[in-house]
Amino acid sequence: QVQLVESGGGLVQPGGSLRLSCAASGSVISGYAMSWYRQAPGNQRELVARITTDGSTNYADSVKGRFTISRDNGKNMVFLQMNSLKPEDTAVYYCKRAGGYWGQGTQVTVSS
């Protein structure tokens, strides 16, 4: 059974940073693309960043230059480093493994 558990969310001031982690169990992530999505209240869930098995990455235009996705296959984990956070980044952030497996989400709130 594949399980993804996100952590690292919280309350941060505008301009601050957070690092989200996604720990996978029940499946080795090395053979799969991994993604981070987010969903703000009243909005659809949207792709934030994606990393392929060979380490290629792509990002939503709204986070390019501020967010960085990475993976540690040895630890079976994926990360999202978020810098220069803005209030509009406020959302629940979800980790996803290719094949339709989702974590439970972690709340990120950017507010002064």
C-alpha cells in the first residue's frame, strides 16, 4: 500500500521560506515522477512542481525562480523548498506519485 506523508507546512511571513517534505512508504519512488500540487480555498488543485525519474523539473509560472523541487531516492523522499513566499502561496500542499497516489496535505499560510 502506497502512503505519502507531507510535513513542513506552517505559518510564515511574506518573504519567508519553508521546506516541505514528502516521505513515501509502500513504494520505492525512484521509478516514478513525483509532484507537488496545491489547493487554495475555492480554487482547483494546481500543479506546483514536478520532478522526473532522471531529475528533470518543471514549475508553475507563478513559482518559477522561488520554489525548488528535489528528490532523495535513497531516503524515499521528495522536497519542496519555497523561498520569497507570498500571501497568494497560501494553500494546502499535496505530494503526488505518478499513478494517482496522493498524500493528505500540509497547510502553508503566508501572512503578516
